[in-house]
Amino acid sequence: MSTSMPKMKTHKGAQKRFKITATGKVMRMKGQKSHLRRRKPSRAKHQYDKSLPMSPSLASHVKDLLPFGLPK
């Protein structure tokens, strides 16, 4: 009986929050979206609708959580 390594699994919370681009950058969305009702709707929409690249030091941790890279 041989013992094998356990299967690598994608962290589902990280999969919902981060995207990996084709060039390997990790993109994130801004936080605090639940507090949008305090701002003007048009301003808030423009402020929070873009994804931003993560810092390289934190991106390496996210890449460990997403071993298969781009979700299909």
C-alpha cells in the first residue's frame, strides 16, 4: 500500500475574491463595498468597479491558495 500526497485543492474563498491574469498578475477588488450607501451612487460606482493589482509579496500567498491559476 503506497501513501500518496493529498490532492491539491483550490481555496474557494480566494477563488471568489482574486483573479489571476494570463500574465500571472493577481488582481483584487477594493474593500468596503458594503458601505456604499453613505456616498453618492455615481461616485461610488466609479470608485469601486475596477480591479487593482496586488503587491507582489501578498500575491505569492494568493498564488499558493490558487494552485491551478485561472479558473475555467
